[in-house]
Amino acid sequence: MEWNITAGRPVYVQLIEQLELALAAGEYAPGSAFPPVRELAAGAGVNPNTMQRALQALEGRGLLQAQRTAGRTVTADAAALDALRAERAAALAAEFAGQLKALGFDTAAAQVLVADAFIKEETDGNDD
């Protein structure tokens, strides 16, 4: 997993957001083992306690499950992961819409831009 931690915002909030994105994008399969705290913390370059705090927040949301002797696993609840994916998509769409509106675009023009971007991604072979 590639991390992008920046100044100006709490690190654990950024970790939560990036871990949620990885879960929503399917980087970790439902029901699969999740990397250990120390491994994730080392990869992100953060204190293990900070990573632990972020993982506990994801547990609280039902996205991860702690197994006493086997570490953490990704929830097997596909509905929870679908809800997370929809939530993240809605947040991105709202941010994008706000930025386009600030630039003077209306709904029809924004729809054309999004459709064109999807077509370009598919044409370029980047439809991950």
C-alpha cells in the first residue's frame, strides 16, 4: 500500500481515509487477513500507536475485525464494504461538483466532462 501523509491534518485521520480507500477499492479481499499494525506503521512511516488508533476506528465501523490470536481480518460483510464504497464515491463526487461549480460549470457540462474522462480512461486501458 502506498501512503501519502501530509502536514496540516491529524495523521490518524489521514491513515483512516487511506485505509478506507484501500478497503473500498478492494485492495484487501473480504474476510482476508489484514497486515499487522507494525508492518503498516513502518510502511506509512508513523508511530505504531497512531496506526493502532486508526485501525481501532475501522474496527468500530465494522470494516475490520480483531481476532484474538490471528490479528485482524477485513469484514466479510459485502454490504458494509459496498456502503463504504458508495460513501467514498459520494464524497468525491460532492467535492468535484463543488469545484466545477466554482469554475462556472453547470450540471450538463459537468456530466459531459465526467463521461469524457471515463471514455478516456477506458480508451487508455486504465479502467482499474
